[in-house]
Amino acid sequence: MVVQAAIPLLVEIGPSVTTLQIARAAGISEPTIFRAFTDKNELLAACLAHVSDPGHVVQALEAIEPTTPLPERLVAVIETIRAQGERTGAVANAVRLAGAARPRSHESMSEEERDRLSESRNSSYASLHAAVAAVFEPDADALRLPVEDVATLVLAVVMALGRGGSWDTGIASITTDGLADLILHGITTHHPPSAAAPSPGD
């Protein structure tokens, strides 16, 4: 309850958010926070662990109504992934600026620890990938690529662009609708089938 109340405040206010503000948002007294957490930094670390859990975004993807039109489902997928990325980025930045404990560097880990981290990341991506593929499964026959490949493409594009759309903040961002249209229709005004695309009946 405390972590869930703290995350929106971290996104909105940043590292300057106080435990009193968090307590009020959670509907508890400030001393109650310190029965569960040693200090504010421990609470912030718990918030980062919570938003980094892929289970939340997978659950949101699974809630997308499969009977809605494909363009609407694609928009929902993009918005879900972007929103999760924004929350995670904002909380991670707040934790960093607050000087709270951060994950150990890759170089400081043992080989066994690096293997566990890699396995965890691969597992997280696999669950996210499966959830995205499931969103497109109802339209598998209408897609030029297998749903697994579509999921890979969507995740690669959305994760690369995020919300800003570029590394240069002077370049206009790409809206969710615009990105969905780009993925659905490409960049040309006409859409002849690619030479690599399977012909109907193949």
C-alpha cells in the first residue's frame, strides 16, 4: 500500500517527495511507514523494484479486449509499454537523485550473479513478448508476419523510441497514434507486398 501510494508521487514530484506526503497519500501516519521501512531510501528502493516488475505491464496487456479492432489494440499495446517505461524511468531517476541504494554495476558482480541477472532479464522479456503476441493472435491471419515476429518488431520499435521519439529533444516526438499507424502501414503511401512476404495460399 505504501509503495503503491509513493510511486505516483515520485513520478510527479521526484526525489524531494517527503515521507509525510507519502503517508498522507497512503492514508496512514508517517511513523507507520518506518515500521515497514528503515528509512526513505529503503522505501524508494522498494518502489523501484515494484515498477521494474514486468508482471504489472503483462497484466495490463492481458486486460486488452481481444475483440476490439486491431488498430485500437496496437495503440493500447504501445501506450501500455510507453507508460510503464515512463514510470520506471521517473522512479529510477528519483532514486538516483535521492542517493538511494542503486543496483550494483555489472562489473562488480560475480559470474554467477551476472548469469542470474541475465536469466532474469531474459525471463522478463519472454513474458512481455508472449503477452504482446497474444494481443495480436486474433488477427494472425491478417498479418504479414507471424504474431511472434510482430511482437518482436513492436517491442523493438516502442522500446527504442520511448515517448520522446529521439535522443535529440529538439526533434518532435512521435505520438502513440502516429507510431501505431507507422507500424500498421509503413512509411509509404502505397503498400505493395514485399518480395519476402508470403503470397496468399503459400
